[in-house]
Amino acid sequence: MRRIFILAPLLILAGCEREPAFDDRYDATAKEIEARAKAMDAEITAAEKARRANAAEGEAEPAYD
């Protein structure tokens, strides 16, 4: 019975992982935000190119409500 009380906390602690440091979490979040921003910029650029191509062909610009 004593063995259970001695081994249980050790097993619980062995299963726990250390939380990442603030700097690691910050760097990961900054990279994710930068990737999202680049994806948005690429999407906006593609939409602008399509709009210019449509305007050059003489098509009317879409109406935004």
C-alpha cells in the first residue's frame, strides 16, 4: 500500500510536460500571424489583378453594397 502512495506522485509527474517558455510561444504566434498576413496580402493582390484585368476588358466593376 505504501508503494502506491510513493509511486503515484512520481508517475503523475512523469506524465506531465513542461509548458513552453513565453519567448517560444511568442515566436510561434508571431510566425503564425506573419504567415496569415502574407496569405491575406497574396489574396488581395490576386483580387486586384483580376479586377484590373476585368476593367481592361471593358467589363463593369462589381457593385458593392
